[in-house]
Amino acid sequence: MASTEPAKVEPKGGRERVLEAAYPLFSTSGIRAVGVDRIVASAGVAKMTLYRHFPSKDALALAFLEDREQRWTLGWLQAEVQRRAEDPAERLLTIFEVFGEWFSRDDFEGCSFVNVLLEIAIRDDAVRQASVRHLANIRAFLSGLAAEAGIEDPDAFARQWHILMKGSIVAAGEGDRAAAARARELGELLLAHHGALPAQKA
């Protein structure tokens, strides 16, 4: 007979508590603007606990960016695009459908990877380089969709599509709630140029 006892919830470890506290702070305020004292206060841990798991604030920032990729890129954007559409070209356009919903939210915070590039000008900075890699991972996803759609140079196309994505995020940050719809219109033109519009759009 199955137990009716409620499952025990294990207490969160220090590393998890620090990272969960840092995630919304870094997402909304940026990495450089958030100090260690603010993070440990939000996590409810001692500063020693933070440094036990993350030797420096940069180490915590790198862990945050990894977490951001898992939550935002893979767990949300790519998952939603793949759930909503089957055709690869339609999946590319669906990115802007998902973005439109994101842009309309009161807690829209922009792209953390782009924000890091704007915050950190030193090109060989480890956190900046990590953001560059995470952005490249998004382009790899786009390139894969472009290849499936039969586009001749999927990498070049992915770079163009990524410009539309990043531009729409910045425009939404300016207050343009129609930025995603505008980017989708440009995306349709780009797909048409490559002869890769979805069947219902062709």
C-alpha cells in the first residue's frame, strides 16, 4: 500500500540558495550593479557560504549565465518554439510569437547575455566571453532550423535572424510592445528572399 505521508522536501543547499537569489537580481539589475552583500541578504546565507561555493563574484556570474541558458534558452524559448510549430521555417517565425508574449509581461527583463555585453567592455573578460558563447549557442539552434528549412548558408542566415531577435529585444526595452510583430514581418521577408517561407505563407 502506498504511503500517504507527504513527501519530505529536502532543504536547499547553500549553493542552490545563492544561485536562486542571484538569478532574479542579475536578470533584472545586471551583474555589475548587484553586490555580494545584496545577494547574501536575499539568499539568507552568510557571505562565507557564497564564497565557499563561488570563489568570486565572476564565478557566480558564470554559474548564473549557465542557469540562464538552461532556463531561458532551452527550457523556455526553444521548448516553446518546438512545442508550437513543426515546420522549421514556422518555428523560426514562432520565436517572435513567443517574444511578443514575453515583451508584454510586466517583468520583461531583456536578454541577460546581451546585457552583459553592454555592461562589460573588456573583450577577454571571462563573463563577457561566456555571454558570447551562450549567444553562439542560440545561433546554432537557429542555424539548425535554417538547414532544415533548406537554406543554402544556414550560418549566415542564423546571424541575420539573430540580429532581428536581438534588435527586437532592445526595441521592446525602449517600450515598443509591437517589436516582436515588426521583427516577424522582417523575418517573413528574409525567409521569402531565401525561398523558405512555410507552406501556408508561400
